[in-house]
Amino acid sequence: MLHSYDLEFSDSQELGTTVEGGRSSTALLIDDEIVRYGMEWRADGQAAILKFAPEIEQRFEADTRVARSRELRLTMFFGAAFYLLTSITDFIFVPDLVVAAHVMKALNLPLLLIPILFASKLSARAREIVVVAIAILAITSLATIAAMSSAPLAPFAFMTATLALIYANTTFPLPFKYAVVCSAACCGTMALEIYFHRGMGSALSQMLLFQTVIGGTFSLITSYRIERSTRLNYLLSSREGLRLQMLAADREMLTALSNTDALTGLVNRRHFDRESVAALSSPANAGKDVALLFIDVDHFKRYNDHYGHHAGDGCLRAVASAISEALRDTDTMAARYGGEEFAILLLDVTHAQAQSIADRVCRSVSALSLQHLNRKDSVEYVTISVGVARGVVGGCLTVDNLIESADSALYAAKRGGRNRVQFNLAEAA
């Protein structure tokens, strides 16, 4: 059976053009971003800005949201484990504050669980703000424990906080702008606590300050490179995805063009023949009744001679539209078979159903009341004649058999006065 298209051809073409234009616009934006992200650092800083054009930024967040939430849950889980494992080093570096350190970490632990439990439910901005706030809290709490202790090895506990900062910037990883905020807050806090720590020599304090700043700086560079690489890879994969979508859309449009009659928007003869052969040769249709409606516009040559070929084209379009309207509630569609001829294949229909559909098609065209004053009979509007052939799928039944039988019925309808439906009384073999 010939299945109908979801849209008329002209509507499909218009919709396809709109969608294609949207894809092309997005592709151009992506290309611009790829060029920018592929640059080295420029004097105006354009290549360094880790942000897309608004439309691409929205797509980026939507496409990476699930993966980012999953990544945060995993890295926050390991981060929380690291945070708790620092309790072991407290016995070595700050033995005088072991209990206080354990209490502080226990109080902070529920906060560390927020990204693990709710990362997927928060907006992108809220999610990253929560993560950076928790990272700052966890890192500065480690530094504060070291600053409050008077134990001889307490200064070395600052390195635990530095490691936590490096973890936040490189393993979460925090987006670069949030990593800058985290590094500034943590390094600033740690610098003050190191500077004012009592009992720490100047050489040791300078070494710790140096290591803290270097650790924060290097981890920031890594954070920048990770985000830049992530964004560039997203652009490249998106461009490839859009390219494949556009190729698929082009193939679909070409297929529609090759299967569609340009004048009427109905399927063409080649597509009709291919689909008809497939329907009659399918084992699933074996034993089903089949009917072929062959349709011809009455006195169409005289219409062309009287009104001109341009008006004749309009007449064919109007007839095609009327036939399609008559078939709207059926699972089939007419094809323009050639010239002023149309064909309809009906599968799994009774004689009465085929009669009803053929009559409805005939009445639908007559209802147009399209003026035709050059006919040889008394009718003054455009009409059609319909020849119907019936058969049973299987055996020696072929499309050619049906066409020959329907054509004979059509000529009988013409001889009988036109504007009528004629069945071929002999079933197609």
C-alpha cells in the first residue's frame, strides 16, 4: 500500500528549509567558536575567554549536564574520602587538636554530600557555586586546623590543604572562573594563617607560602587547559554531529524530490510502481484483497486547448488536491501516473469499501465546480472517470495485471458517459 506523507510536499519543503537554515546558523556559530578556541593567546584576550556565544553555551550546558553531574558525584565522593583520610595525618601533624579536627570534619561532612546527592537537580550556575563554596570550606578548614595547632609539625599540615586545592582545580575539575575564585580565597586564607602562625620560622613560612602559591598557580593553568580542551572537543563533535544531520536531511529531501511529482505534490509513477510491487510481493499481504483505482480527467485535452497549458496545470493541481482530500481518512495516497492520469492502490479492502472510496474521489473532484465550457457533453465543470480493478494478493497477480484491468474499466467508464466509477467485472488474474 502507498502510505501518505505526513505533510504536503510544499509544506515539507518549507519546513525543511527552515530547519536547514537553523542548522546552518548553528553550524556557522560553532565554526566561529572553533576558530576562536583554536587560537593562541592574543593581545585582546579573545582566545582566552572560556565562554561560548549564548546559543552555543545553552546547547553546551544541555548536552553536558548529565555527564557533568555524574563526574561531580564521582569526584566529590573521592574528595570526601580524601578529606576524611586526612584525619590519619592529624595524629602526626596536629596531635594536640585531634579531637577538635575530627569534630570539625564530621560537621563539614554533610555539606560534602550535597553535590553527590543533588548535583543533577541544581541549575548549572547553582551547581558550580555550591561545589566551589564547599571546596573553599573544606580546604580552608584543613588550613585552619594547621594554623590553630602549636605542635612542632603543624606547619607541614598546610601542605594537606594545598593538595586539596590542587585536587579541586584539576580533578573535579572546577570550571576555570570558579577555580580562580577558589584559589584566590584558599591561597589568601592560607597565606594569612601562615604569616601569622606563631612559632614558625621565616624560612619555613616563606617555603610554605611559595609552595601554596605555586600549587594554586599550576593547578589553575591545568584547570584552564582542561576546560579549554573540553569545550573545543565539544565544538568539534557538535560540528560533526550537525554535519551528519545536514547530510541526512539532504538525503531525505532528495528522496522526497525523487519520489514526488513536482506539479501536483503527489507521489510520482516511479515511486507508485516500486511501492505497488513491494505490496503485492510481500508475504505479509498474501491472501488480502487489493484494488487499483485508475483515474483520468475528463476531456482534459479540450480543457488545455480552451484555457491554455498554464490553466491546465492549475486544473491538475486542483484535481490532485481534491483526490488527496477524499483519501484523508485512509491509509493510502494517490499518485500522478502521467499526464492527466492518477492511480490509487488500496490494500485489504472489500468491494464495498473500494466502491465507497472511488465514489468519494469522484464526488470530491466534481465538488470543485471547476469551470470547463469546452466539453462535448452538457456538463460545464471538470470531472473525472475512475476505473477499478480488484484481485487477491498472491499467485500470479502482478501490478501489470491490475493496471491492464483497471485501464479497461476506465475506458468502459469513458464510454459510459464519464464522471463515473466503473468496476472491471472480471477479477485481475
